[in-house]
Amino acid sequence: MSDKPRVLSLAQPTADSLHIGNYLGALRQWPGLQDQYEAFYGVADLHALTVEVEPAVLRKRSLASAAQLIAAGVDPERSAVFLQSHVPEHTQLMWVLTCLTGFGHASRMTQFKDKTSKHGVDAANVGLFNYPILMAADILLYNADRVPVGEDQRQHLELTRDLAHRFNTRYSPTFTLPEPHIVKSVGKIKDLQDPTVKMSKSSSSPNGVVDLLDDPKLNAKKFRSAVTDSGRDITFDEVNKPGVANLLTLLAAFTGRPVETLVEEFGGKGYGDLKGAVADAAGAEITPFRERTLELLGEKTELEAILAAGAEKARAVASRTVAKVYRKVGLVPRG
Ligand code: TYM
């Protein structure tokens, strides 16, 4: 076992492909943290059960998500790459944390609140209510120091820190309080058709979301038909020109060039030029990523072996945490 600090993050397999929000906000940060940290990267397949899904579809999406983590540069030799359901300790720790979470606190989590306020309590299941507690277990099981995620996960990280603190004070110091690792510039990529909301798998318009595994031509079309704002100037103004600001954010992320330089360069040019530049830059990065993912999916046996080895690595850490936690809360160890 290494004495490096730990990094952990998971992505849900709730669609056939991850989108560029997942990629820029989270996934793309993961490979760069593998050297400095002992890394645990996974697919939150148990979380995905909070929405009804065909079993065969969930299986396919879980493998596709794992392949995308690897295609993004997560190296199974250096990191544990695993499916959450392969490590039963996640749900074991979750139960203990569930018993430490106030009902009121869990009810204030925005994801549950949003869904039930829009569609009523019957539209949500108890799994969705418990969702942030399972996420806290994912993180605390490994005593992760850093958690690279998008802005929308900040509240869940706060709950995780609260639960860690509560456990540590009620029993004895056990859990590390994790720090979110959110890259401000790309922490909230917006929907291309409605740039006032984040890009999300549950978007109302498929044209607003760019899926990494979609046909590159279709994606180029989506960038070219992104909603922009009235006026003609290309300036970075998130309040008054959210569409243009989102495109500039995307172009800066995909080219690695600062927004200010891009604004200067596009002075006098039109929105169409900007959209075309985003389509080209994104395509140049996503097309090889997509090919690598498809290749990995074509080698299913190898992919499954990677996940089995990743689960082993993860369980070596997770089982110790659960044994320690069960002992501390007063459960009798099996003799
Ligand atoms: P999920 O599957 O919705 O998203 C995966 C990651 O992508 C980020 N993200 C975005 N970043 C920028 N702009 C966007 N528009 C955007 N949309 C999504 C998310 O913040 C996330 O980092 N609950 C988590 C999965 C999870 C997890 C964990 C994460 C389960 N256990 C433990 C970290 C640690 C989720 O639903 O992410």
C-alpha cells in the first residue's frame, strides 16, 4: 500500500455515453492526479439504479463508462478502476452513515429536492433520497483526500465532510475530510441550447448535450447550431452573453488557450466563426477518444479483467475501513 495521499472519483452510467460536461468538468482532470496520488476511479453503477433502467442497458452503459475512463487516460496499472457494485463495502459503510444522517439534512439535498418539487415525492424512490449518503460512503471508504468533480457535486462533498466529522467526534478519528477538486473555468459547462443551465444527461433538448461517443459529424453540427445571444460582439460575459461565454469556455478548454487571447483573436469575427472553431477543437480531441473507447469495448474480456483487478485493489482498502468502522460502532466481529 502506498503512503501517497488519495484521490477518488466516480461517474454514473446513466446514459449511453458521457458528455463533454462530464469530460471537461471531471474526467479530464483524473489522469493528471495519478502520479501524485494513489487513485481510485470508478463507475457508480449502484447510483444508476435510482432511475429505472433496463438491466441489459445498465450493463452496457457500465462497461462503456469504464472504457471511457480508460480512454480519457486513467491507467489501470496505476489507478484502481472499478465498478462500485464489485466492492460490496460501499453499501456496508453506507448503512452506518445512513444512521448518522439527519432526515432533515438529507431532505435538503438539492437533487432530491429538485426532483420532488417538480414531480412530487412519488416520482422519487428512497434510493434517490439516500444517494448522497452512498456517495459519502464511496469517498470515505478510501479516506480520499481529494475528489475531482464538477460544481454540481459540491453540496454532496459538504455532506461527506459533515458525516466524516460527525463519525470522528462521536467515535474516534477515523475519516479524512475530503477536499473537492473543482476547476472553476470548467466546473459548470452549460447546455448548448439553453446556456443558462448546466449540460446534463436529463436535458430537455438532445441538441444541447454533446455525447463523447456520438458520431463526430453529429457533434460538429450541435456545436454549429449552439444558441448564441443577441448582438454580434464576442466578449466573455456570463450574465448577459451566456451562450458566447460557454463557447469561449469550451474553446479555451479544448485548445488550452486563455479566454482573453481568444476574445482578442475573434475581435471582428462572427458567431459562426467561433462555433466552427469550437467544433474543430472539440472534434480533434474527442474523435481519438471515441475511437479508443470503441476499441476497448471491442476487447470485452480484457476490460472485464481490468475491472476485476481494480475491484481487488479497491477492496483491499475498503474492507479494512469497514472492519474498523463496524468495530468502532459496536458491532461484534465475526469470530
Ligand atoms: P455524474 O455521473 O452526474 O457526473 C460525473 C462527473 O461529471 C461532472 N459534471 C459536470 N461538470 C461540469 N459541467 C457539467 N455540465 C457537468 N455535468 C456533470 C459531475 O460533477 C461529476 O464529477 N454523484 C456523482 C457520481 C458519484 C461520485 C461519487 C463522484 C458517485 N459517487 C464519489 C465523486 C465521488 C454524479 O452523479 O456524477
